[in-house]
Amino acid sequence: MTDYTAEQIEVLDDMEAIRKRPGMYIGGVGVRGLHHLLWEIVDNSIDEALAGYCDLIKVIIHKDGSASVEDNGRGIPTEMHELGRPALEVVMTKLHAGGKFDRKVYRVSGGLHGVGLSVVNALSEWLEVWVKRNGKIYYQKYERSKPITKLKIVGETQEHGTIVRFKPDEEIFETTEFNYDIVAQRLRELAYLNKGLKIILIDERINRYTEFYSEEGIVGYVKRLNRNKNVLHDVIYFSKIKNGLQIEVAIQFTDSDVETVYPFANNIHTIEGGTHVVGFRAGLTRALNEFGRKNIKKFTSLSGIDVREGLTALVSVKVPEPQFEGQTKTKLTNSEVKTAVESTVYYEMLSWLEQHPSEANRIIEKCLMSKRAREAARKARELVKRRNEISVTLPGKLADCSSRNPEEREMFIVEGESAGGSAKQARDRRFQAILPIRGKIINVEKSGMIKALKNEEIKSIIATIGAGIGKEFDITKSRYKRIIIMTDADVDGAHIRTLLLTFFYRYMKPLIENGYLYIAQPPLYRVKKGRKTYYVYSENELQNLLERLGNAEVQRYKGLGEMNPEQLWETTMNPNNRILNQVTIEDAIKAENLFKVLMGDDVEARRQFIMEHSREVRNLDI
Ligand code: 0RA
């Protein structure tokens, strides 16, 4: 029988308490809890880095399911502790062991982090530790938190640092398999948050070696987050220390419409936000409003939402005594952090804006645009709602078709009175409707939804299709299965096509997504040889035909109006002969491109894109 000293009983109590209620210490025994063991050790190594003693951390996931963390910090103290045992043993077997060897750094005390190495030890089948310190290598092994060796010297070295290797206990965890992606993601994050720190990840199960390192720190992180976006300026960076509270911020605006703000408190990704985020937002909005009021003509004050559209930012605070709340214990609640972050961000941001007037203008312009878009969208939503309540009457100039079978009904949007007249004569009135539109329709992107909805041509298109618009658009209500844009084969025709496509893309997108929208392709030439007539749709075709025929009479069609109704029917409207280009959005990437080009200010790029896009689409003979 062993006589337990009071001390030993206490230790056993601690370890038993942890094994009984692991959730209390690591949040659960699932995947998240399992990885928590690893983060506990890594956090300790990071603390050494924060204290300036460590610049390399190596994490290995071993084939046997264990993991090890090595750092080149000071090494866990091996000297005798107050309790008459080596400090290392105390650290490994007592909850919140501190005392003489406590480190005065930004320890992560609240929440689930910083619970201590003893928790890792308690929840491991076995744990080994090597410490390089005082010219020696120390070693000790534990099984389910009990030392099975004494702390012993196993070698000599001039290096310093700690290696902890542990095997999560299968009796405790639902799963004991470390996930490469979870580990890699967090280590990458830590490398960005701690510039100059190199973190190596080796997964021996799959022979994978990865290094994470950032010379630029959080600036590099923001760059990475924005790597596929159009940025408005170089990353703005500042850092401040206020009453022991360290604040670090990186900001970059983009032309996208999403907000990406990553907040961290003591290296913990505070996904539930908290006082640092509240302070950041308030300071940023205040700085932009202050700058705008002083420097921008016709400035109207911005709300937080306007400011944050297209914003990418990383806010990292190091708080001496952090308090965390929330479901995942990732919401920072220290109230002093809000005021400190707000005033720092306000002051630093304002002075940056003043020193970078042209970038500042760009940013403010973006914010004002977000504001206008938001207001327009709200007004438009109200208008659409009202409009949907009023019964929509079909426009007088529409020549509708007689078929009630929605599967065969089609509608031609035809530019110009004369072409409209020809088309009305040429059509098969049973299933083909004609809607003539006049001149150039309004550019919906530039004018916004309000003006667009007041435009007669747009109104007639909406009423004719009869399925609403915008968020309220309901494709099942569409009165036609095919909507065919029929314009001249010249530059003006292409322009009108562009405007119509912009309109459809913006306000009736499902029409495109479901393949309801087409572009008619009238012939470019009529070629006569003797008594035979050929219609030619491309330059290439013309070359080939002329080579075959020898000399022939070539007539170029400049517009639909140059064709008589029979010709128009035969060449462009008759389902047996015509070529229809279905407008498709092939995949997400193209769609985004389309969106950008369609929405942008660059008229030429837009025109170019539409030309290419309609050439690219499949030729369909329906
Ligand atoms: C307590 C005190 C000191 C360092 C550490 C713990 C320490 C813990 C871990 C865990 C993994 N790596 C670690 N590195 C250091 C300070 C020791 C001193 O003052 O010399």
C-alpha cells in the first residue's frame, strides 16, 4: 500500500475531475475538443514567441495517432517547484499550476483556452515531454496523467525548447483522428497573427510537409483574403499599445459587395465578435464621416453598412485579462477594449485618409455608392411591391400570339417601328408574339431601378412577360417559354442588345439561368447566283460560299428593315431555318465576369463581352 500524501491526493483529484468532465475544460469530446488538446500546447509555444523567446514551432501528426509540438522557447522549467517536485511535473499534473514559474504574457485565460498542459495530460493515453534547458535534455513520460518515469536527464545540448508528444485517449474522445485541414488552417492563421514566427506542419500519415510564415503579418493575411478581388488601395496598417492592451489593425477596401472582418483576441478567432469589433466599426465609420464632411463636396453621412460593403479587415487585440462569452466562448466582452479600439481606429484611420487623399476619395466614393444602391434598392422594393398589387395591363403595341400553351409561346423583342411592322406581318401569329421597342432603352445599371421602372420600354417588357421583377420575379408566371431579342446586325443593334441583356441579367436573372432568353441571328448577306438565293450569317460562310459559286451578286443586310416580311420569316423567325443563340450563364466564374463587365463603367468592355458571349453560345435550331 502506498501512503498518499495530501499533495498526491490533490493531484489525483485534479486529474480525475478533468477525466470526469472533459467538456468543462475543452468544450466537448468531439472533433473540436480533440483539436483543443493540440491548441493548448501550441498556445503555450506561442506564448514563448510573444515573450520573444521562440521563433519556430513544429507540429507533427504521427502515424500512430499521436501529435507532437516542438518549439525553441525557454523550455518548461525543470527546477524544483514550491511543492517539492520539479516545476515541469507540477505543470503537467496540476490544474492552473502557476506560482513561481507563471509567465507574465498575454495568457488566454477566459474561455476554453489556457486551461493548462495538465488537461492535455489528463486526457491523453500517454504523454512524453522533452525539455532542452540549462545545457541538458530532460525527459518524462506519463500515462493517463500519472508519471511513469521520473524527470530524468537524457542528454546534453546547447539548445533550448520544449517537445510535447501525446496520444489522445480513446476512452475519452469520440474520435481521436486529427484533421489535417483544421490543423493547417489554424496554424496558417497563427503564422499571420504572429509575424516572423515560422510554423512547420508535418503530417506523417500522408507524408505532407508545410511551412507557414509571414513577414508581413496581418497585412499579408488581408492581402491573401483579397487575392481574387479588385482592391482600391494598398493595405492600411496600424498598431498601438494602450494601457497594456495591444491593438493591431489591417484594412483594405475592395469593389466587391461583401464584408470580411476577421477579429482576433489573444490569437483566438472570435467568430462571435465582441467589444473589439464594435469599437472597430464605430471608429471606422466615424473616421470616414469626419473625413467626408471636411473634404468631400455634397457629402451625406454614411451608416456602418455603407462603410463596410467591400471591406476586408483584420482586427487583432491582445488583452491582459480577456473575458469570453457566447456559445463557443469566442465573444470578447471586456468593455475597456471597445473604447480603446474605437479611438485608435478613429484617430489612425483619419490621419491615414488625410495623408492619402486620392485613395481616400476612392474609398468615400465607394461608400457613397453603397449608400445610394441601398437606398435605391429599398425604394425599388417598395415600388415593386406596389406594382405587383396593381394589375399589369399589356402594352398596346404588343402583338400577342393566340396559343394558350405556354410551352410553345415565344416573344420577339424587336427594335424599331419598321422592323416591328415587318415582324408582325412575318410571324406565325399562333405562337409568336411581337413587342416592338423604340430607340435605345435606358441603361438600367447606371440609372438604377427607380428610373428603369419609369421607362416606357422597360415597363412594357415587364408587363408583357408578366412574371414580376427583381426578388419578386417568378419564372413560373412567365407568359412565354422563349424570349427572343431581335436587333439589327450592326453596332447599334449590339448596343441595344447589351442594354436589354443588362436589364435581364439584373432584374430577371432566372430567365437567363433557365434558358428562356435568346438572341436572334439575322443574316448578314444575301447572295444571288442565277435563280438561287443564299442567306449568309457570317463572314466565314460568305468566303466559303463565294469560293464555291464564283462570281455572284452579294447584298449586305444592314438592318432588319431591309428585309421584306417573307425574307424575315425565312431567315430569322421560321423555327425550321433560323439560328437562335441561347443566352446562357455557363458557370459561376463566367457569371461573375459577366456581371462585372455588364455592370461596370467600361462601355467598350461591356460591348466587347456581349459580342463574344453571343458568339460563344451554342447555335440552336429549334
Ligand atoms: C512556464 C514558465 C516558463 C515557460 C513555460 C512554462 C513554457 C511552457 C511551454 C509549453 C510548451 N512550450 C513551452 N515553453 C515554455 C518560463 C520559464 C523561464 O522563466 O525560464
